[in-house]
Amino acid sequence: MFPKKLTDQVSVSEQIKEADLARLAAQGFKSIVCNRPDGEGADQPLFAEIAASAQVAGLAARYVPVIAGKVTNEDAESFRSALESLPKPILAYCRTGTRSTTLWALTEVGKRPEAEILQIAKAAGFDVSGVMSRVADKGAIDTDHPAATHDIVIVGGGAAGAAVAASLLRRKRDLDIAIIEPADTHYYQPGWTMVGGGIFKKEQTAKKMSAVLPRRVTWIKAAVAGFEPAANCVVIEGCRTIRYQYLVVCPGIKLNWDGVAGLSDTLGKNGVTSNYRYDLAPYTWDLVRSLRSGRALFTQPPMPIKCAGAPQKAMYLSADHWLRKGRLKDIDVAFYNAGGVLFGVSEYVPAPMEYVKRYDATLNFSHNLTAVDGPARKAWFKKTSPDGTSETIETSFDMMHVCPPQSAPDFVRASPLADAAGFVDVDPGTLRHKAYPNIFGLGDAANTPNAKTAAAARKQAPVVAENILHAKGLSVSQCAYDGYGSCPLTVERGKIVLAEFCYGGKVSPSFPSYVIDGMRPSRTAWVLKERILPPVYWKAMLKGREWMARPKVMA
């Protein structure tokens, strides 16, 4: 993290971490302003964590969150107020520094010539020409003069986006593909359960984005602000547009940490953790190892969420450790699920239920976490009865693993591409948008009624690749996705129940039962999860090698 100076009083930077605050104070900064909303990234510290470290370092801190690419005049006024009231010099930060620079530019309109604002931003490495054009045109987005044009544009460089790009290039090497992705790091998120269980180190689940994306892809390192499908344009931060012939939308899902009152203030401390964040999964393991008695809670919010089995996987691996160490008799394990069943495919329920009994875990269905008081070690749940009535349940804890509520990303939810629930509205088979035939969607942001897992994205990516080439007249085949998803339920260290299913909850095993019986805990399935699937992810799925994932041709 290197601050970039705009003026003597204001500098900007990419995301800062708690460890940076003492150094920033030593460099002479007096205040920090956060322009990044909580929950944008899986490796992002929450503002409450930054603010606490800033206070220790003697820095003032202000939260002025702005949705990427959606900087409004009201946001600029809030930023101006922060600049005027805080001690100087000030460091403002967001994911990349672009939003903070944009806010600064808007506060300078009328005080400096436009050319000077543009030059100062350019010298710091930021292009705010689109913002200046928006000001001149009174808010209009310029789709007639795109910053770039590409044949195929992919929004999102995660599992789905990188896999689609690789599958396309495996089929036709000379395609002009761009991926819009603001993050520097690509994460193997299925590994975070294993980090929280003490099996993997977190570093095993992360690689530089530049090393993961296909070499022949143009990487546009920016956040998406919205879509203009009538003009075949994607709007990125700075009010710039990228034109496409075909668009693939797969930016993942939003983790809403603020959806539970008090959660953001206590994450990573007071015994509250989550394997849904890269930097917190090791804290899960620290808590598990250190807990010798007390009450351990594991929560699951309403659907949809990514990897619906992950909340209970955390419970099983934790309880297994306590059982092996002889501590389980002194630990009360409880699972609070906002839903009404342990697992959505009934055939896979009996095996984990045996482990629920083994660990003497209490199952609480229709309990949705609404608030947390970390210092007091208390949590509150909304319990809904079958007749629709509800009541608030209070309980204490010594350790709590939380799965946050989740939703489609804001820029998708507010776009013409979204369905009523905010997800990309695609045909569940072809993954083609229902209203815009040159747009496709997959992964966690799509509204397909399947489990939101990396295994699903692995099967979806070749379907999208094949169907784009079919739409371009480069393939005779049109393919269909059958809803395949997989959830390896880590019921104990060394054994997994390999749940595999398609649309409608139809059981869909990949292996004969004599190799892996998905209905029973299996050592072979554990070896698959621990040793085989990570290299399959990095070296096959993200390289366009479709091992056991060839798309099915439509009849």
C-alpha cells in the first residue's frame, strides 16, 4: 500500500490494513477516510476493524462508503464535509483509490480548472475524464465514445469468469476477450473450510490474479458500476464505458456483514469468526484449538448463499477436533439455521445426522441471526413458527461461527439484467439472458436454481463458452447446463459425504458407488477434497481443461 498524493492535504490509496495504521501515522497522516463499503471483497477488513487500529495509532477515522462506480453528488458532499472537518493531512482509500480520487475531483469542480483536476489525477495514476464529462453533461453516461471495445467482455475474474475465458480460448485461441476485475488476488474459496479446520494454510488458497487469468485475455482492473445493454456497454468506475459484442456476467455474490446488527463491530474478536472471509478462517482454527469448555454456535442465514453446506462443515470439523481432544463433553454445540432442513437434498441428510448425534449438537431450525453483542458474548435470533409468527431468542456463546446474509452485487441488483430478486436473469439451461440474447450469466450472481458452488461454475463455464461460439456462428452445437452442484460435507477430519445433485435435487454422482458412495462418509472423498480438487481447480478448471465437465449438447 503506497499513498498517492493529490494535494498537500489529501492523498489516496488502495485498501489499507490494520497493520498499516502505525506506519501511516509515522508518515504524518492525521486522518483516514474509508470510501469502500464493507463486504466488497473476501479479504477486506471491515471499517470497524480499521477504525479501532486508527484510534490506537492516534488517527481520526471517518466512514464515507460509496458503491463502486456510483459516486453521487451527495457522496461528494459527504466527502467534502469529511475533508473540511478532519485533521490534515488526510488519506482516503477504497479498493484501488479510484473512488477516492473521483470524490476528490468532484469536490474540486469550481475551485480548479478542469484541466488541472485531470492532470493531478493522471499524475497519481487515475483517469477521471469520464467524471468530468458526466459533470459537463449533467449526469449522462457517454456510451458513444467507449474507453475500449472488445468482442467478448467478462465481468468478474473469480472461478466462473476465469474458467469461461479459459474454455473460450481452448476452443478458439484468437478471440478478443476482456475481463473486468478490480481485485489483485484470486481465491480458491472452497479451501477456506479446510483453513478453518486446521488442514490448509490460508496462503494455499490465494494466487495473484495476473497469474490466474489467461495470458491472451485483456485484464481491465476496475470495478463495474452498471450496464447499458441497449448500447452494448458496461459502465466502470470513473464513468467510463467498455463496449462488447457478447457479455458474460459472473461477479459472484455480496456478503452483507452489516445485515446482522453488531456483527461488523465484533468480527475477528470476542470469539466471533467466519470461514467466509480469507483473513478470518485462521481465527476460526485458533478459536477451535483454544476452546476447552463453553458454548459454540454455528449459524446459517436464509438462502441464497454460496456453498450452503459450509456453515455445517465448520461445525463438524470443530466438533471432531474437540471430540478427539476429549473436550466435547464440556462444550455445548448448537447449529442455528434460518431454513427448515439440515440439507436441501433429502437423500444426503441421514449420514450427517449421524454426526449431529455423535457430536451431540443441537439443531435449531427457522432461527435467523439478527444481532450480536461480542463483548457480552450474546446473540439474538428471530425464530419463525410454522404459522408465521415469530419471537426473539437470546443466547450466550463462547465461540460463534457466522455465515453472513448474502445477495446479488449492488450493481447487478440495480441493473436491467436483474430478476425480481436481483440476480442475473438467465435461462437455466443455456445460461443466456432472457431479455438480451448477447448476454450470458453464471456462477453465484446468476438466478439459476442450483447450489452456488465452485463445482457448479466448473460445469457452467463450458456451457457458456460453447453457446457463445454457437451464437457467433463458430460452433454447430448448443449446450445445456443440468444444474449440477457438489457439496463435499466434511463430517470429520478424514471423511467426507460427497453430495452431488442436479436441478430438482436429483442425485447425480460422478463416480460409481464402489469408488465413492456419496450417501456414506468416505475416506476416498476426503482425499478427493484435500489433494485432488485444488490442483483440478488451479490447473484444469482455470486453464480450460474440462475434466469431467464437458458440456452436454442439446437435442
